[in-house]
Amino acid sequence: MPAAFIIIPVLGALAVAYGMYSRFIARRIMELDDARVTPAHSMADGSNYHATPRWVLFGHHFAAIAGPGPLIGPVLAAQFGFAPGLMWIVAGVCLAGAVHDSVTLWASTRRCGASLGEIARKEIGSTAGLTAAIAVLFVVVIALAGVGVPFVNALSESPWGVFTITATIPLALFMSLYMYRLRPGHIGEATVIGVTGLIFAVIFGRVFATSSWAAAFTLSKHQLVIALAIYGFLASILPVWLLLTPRDYLSAFMKLGTIGALVIGVIIVNPTLHMPAFTPYISGGGPIVPGPLYPFAFITIACGAVSGFHSLIASGTTPKMIDKESDIRLIGYGGMLMEGLVGVVALIAACSLQPGDYYAINTPAPVYATLGQHTVALPTIEAEVGEHVAGRTGGAVSLAVGMAQIFSRLPGMAGWASYWYHFAIMFEALFILTVIDAGTRVGRFIVGEFLGRGDPRFANPKWLPGACISTAAIVGSWMYFIWTGSITTIWPMFGVANQLMASIALAIGTTVIINTGKARYAWVTMVPMTFLAVTTLTAGWLNVTEQFWPMAVGPDVSLHIQGMLQTTLTLIMMICVVVILITAGRKWATTMATRGGSEFAPAK
């Protein structure tokens, strides 16, 4: 299948969804009004509430939501063939993911930037609020662990990659000082400086990798985990304008620019998808995703179609920075469509590899030996990119290889495969770091809310000791899972937790819609909520019974604690979803009964 036959119709479908469906939601449900004062203005504090130009905020929001999920998930799900992933990404992002993001962002902005748990408490009741807060806390930890594992796998023992990623941090700090202190308002100048710096970081990364400085940037997996934890801690407690926003803005340019270039590259090069539309693994037993196509393809693709983690950003940092209500449509719905496009091009890049090479990269050598597959171009690929890529599981490396092959086949790019590969690794790592910084900050707010029940000072985000304690609790939790886990143990739990969180957010969004007298349009969130809840609860139960609990009671004692934790966390998440769905359903029935029985009447 030529890739151009896929990417062009996908672009058309996304354009139609934004032009028509998002407009319908914005007008009929949200009733966006720029005359309303947003919390970024009414509660401005220069730290967390900070009115931000729409394109800068789009960059921050997209960078914060577009983690490794839309990159890694579709690559891992390519095991089932290219057709299942393609169909779910396009349909899911238009009808579920973008709806989920924009409705949550609208609901939070209208409620002074309230967290998802606080919205649930006010709209559904105290039980739902507490349950949602617990679920959100678990999702933050699991999600950040899930995104951290590919980062560690891709950059361990890679001085070129580590140097390039490290260089983005001082670049972001300089950009923030330039935009807000040295040359206020001159965003374009700061952008040119930042993007130029990123390009030089990739080029000079090779110089450092072959110099006496290479040892300083050659980190083991555990050293990378520590470095990631330090970064997450600092990004969470520093003012939002100093590091998080400019770094995410800078990363967004790299992300959006690379995706745009990759789309053009796919059209020009038009690589053949060597992976079949459907593989024999749709019935289960795959070497990467052991379960069957349904329900495991959906929780594996995860963020590429719909992501519960996005609701934490849409009710965390972003609503506190919305300048005008009309920005919600572009940032919420449009940002998620862009993430869906990321998922599609990631799927194409992975499926353009020969199946034997794809499995050789994404499975350990002992597993690969049992598959009956044979490598085709892998030795040549390793020579071209200058890295050993076989057995580098997790999806990140195979995606980078696929991207490098597409870019190096463009006119005039022959012989640049090693640069494109490391550029792609930086591209993926930027996705991960922007989720780590924004996600840790959101987690800090949630922990602060919990601790604030006992000591009100913790509920004040400006109180530095409370911010440090809350941040340390979040960082220590996700650091543990990355330190002890692997992609095969963490990603299934991440996928389930992420999709269950989306079900919760859609249930809360449905409640907000009904409570505001828009019950006739509740199907917009209720239909995707129902599908996600049924699918993910099924996947969660299968994960517990077939993978996590067997680890907890199996012969390998070293896996007992990990298996028990994963079993417990997954069951807690499943119980939280059931509780919220039941309490939300009762709230819907009560609200509609008080407005005239089953009539979906507007509020009086």
C-alpha cells in the first residue's frame, strides 16, 4: 500500500472535522464568548495564571499533551497491521479525543481553571469529586512512568541524544528571559533564536559524541531516570513562564515542523507499507502486544486517538492561561487533531519497515528467535544511523529508524541518515519531556489539593515548601515505576489508566453539558464515553487476570511487588470509573427529572 494513498485522505478528514464538527460543538454546546473574562485575567498572579497569546499557548498545550503516546502507541499497535490503527486513530480523534479535550478545557476555563476532581465535586457531588481526584492522581503517576520508559530506553548510552536534549533546557530559559525581560513582546525573535539553537544542538551533538566530552553525556538507564526526576522537579516548581511555557513552545515548533516535514516527505517519497493491513496477531499471541485486537489495540494506541491525560492538562495549566474563550476551539479541538496526525505518520513510518526488521527492533533477541522472521535491511540501517538498534524495545527506536529512512530518501538527503535518526530521537524525547514537566506540575496541584484538606497552606500553589513536598511525592512515585519496570509491564497499565481517565473526563463533561441545559447534545460526549468505558474495563480485567496477577503470584519473586502494585492500581482505577459512572448517571436522571421528565429541556 503506497503511503500517499493514506495520508492525503486523512488530512481531508481532519480538516472536515475541524471545520464542521468543532464549529458545531463550539456554537451549540460551549457558546464561546470573548466578552467573558477568563481566569488568566481575573486571577492573574504572574506564576500560574498568566494570559498567553493563542499561538504560544497552542504550542504549550500541544507540546504538553503530545507525549510519546501518539508516537509509541501506533508503532506498537502496528503488530496488528496498519488498517486497525489507521481506522481507530482517525475516527477516535475526530469523534472522541478532540471532543474530550475541548469540552474539558471549556468546563475548566468557565470554572476558574478548576481541576477535573473539583469540577466533578461541584457538578456531580462530593463522592464523585473525591473518586475523580484519586483516579487523576493515579493516572498522573502511571502516565508519567509510561512516557518515561521510552525516553530512558532510547537515550541510554547515547551521548549524541543526551547532549541534544540537554541543550534544549538552557535554550528555553534564554527564550523566556528574552521574551519577558530583555525584549518583551518580541516572540518572533526569540523563536528564531530557539529554533536555530535546536538545529545546532542536533549538528554539534555528533561532535560531542565523538569527543572527549562524550563520557559526560553517556548515561545509563538509571542515571537517566535520576536526571529526568531532577528536571521534572525543577520544571514543576519554577514559574510557569520561566521554563515550562517557553520550552513547550520551542518544542512545539520542533514537533509541528517535523510532523509537517514528515507529511510532505511521505507524499514525496511515497514509501510502501510493508506491514500487511491485518496480521495473524489480531487473534492474540503477538510478541509485542500479547492480547487480541479487541480490546488491546485501543489501549495500545491510546493517546493517538483519545487520551485521558489530556484532561489533566486541559483542567490544569492551559485553562489558567487562556486569553480569550474563542481560543478554546483552536487549542482544545485543533490541538488534538494535530496529535491524531502525529499518530498516523508514526504508524506509516513504522509500517514502512520490513516486518522482519520491525520485529527485530521491537522485541528482545530471545523472543525474536522464536518468531520465524528474518531481517532484511537491519545491518545496513545500523551502519547508516551509527547505532545498534536491534532489541531496542519500546517503539521509539523503530519509529526513529522509519523516520530517518523517509527523510534520507528525499532529494539531496542521501548519506544524512545518522543525522535524521538522532534528530528523530530528539523529536521523540521532546514529546516526552514536555509531558513530564506539565504532568508533574499538574500532579503537584492535585497532591496540594489533597494535603490542603489537612493544612490549608498546601492548597496555595504559591507556598514554596508545599510545592516542593507535593512535587517530590509525584516525582518519587513515577520514578519508582520507571526504575523497576519495562515497556511491556508499564505500557499496558498506562493504556488502561489513560483510557479509563478519558471515560471519567467524558462522564464529567456530559454532566456539565446536562447541568447547563444542553442535554439534547449530551450524545456528543456520552457515545464515546460508553465505548471507551466498555472497551477499557474489558482490557483492564484481562490485564489483571492474564498479566499482572500472574506476576504477583508467579515463580519470579522479583516481580511480586511490581505485579501486586499493578494489579492494585488497575483495580482501583476500574472501581473509580464504575463509581463515577453510577453517580454521574444518577445526577443526569435527577437533573432531567427536575426539568420535566425525560425531556432534554434547556435550563430555565
